[in-house]
Amino acid sequence: MAAVGRHAPVEEIMPLMRDRQVSTLPVLEGAGRVVGVVYEADAPTAENLMPSPAVTVRADATLAEAAHTMA
């Protein structure tokens, strides 16, 4: 049986679902106690994961301008 822990990252969950050809996985804690279920449909999209708005600089920005913007 496939299962994941409470703190399993998406990078671990999605490949496990794909490899096992399942769309749900139990979430276990401690000595195998089920604390929830993760569903494939619950997987967030890039839009839900990315910070917004994106912090960018112009292509011709100096290193100092870029550092100031990123700070």
C-alpha cells in the first residue's frame, strides 16, 4: 500500500500517485495512523504556488539596480 507522511512535498506525492496509478493516497502519522487523504485533484497549479507579482528587473538593469530591486 502506498501512503505519504503529513509533510510530504508535492514532488514526492505526484510521482508516487503516477507510479502506483492511483488518484488518492492516505496521509499517515506516527505508527501508521491515518490523519487524512490527499487527492490528485487537490494538487495545486503553478498559479497557486507562485509568489505574485513576480519580482523582475529590466534586461539592461545594472547589477546594483537588480540588487536593490531584489532586496
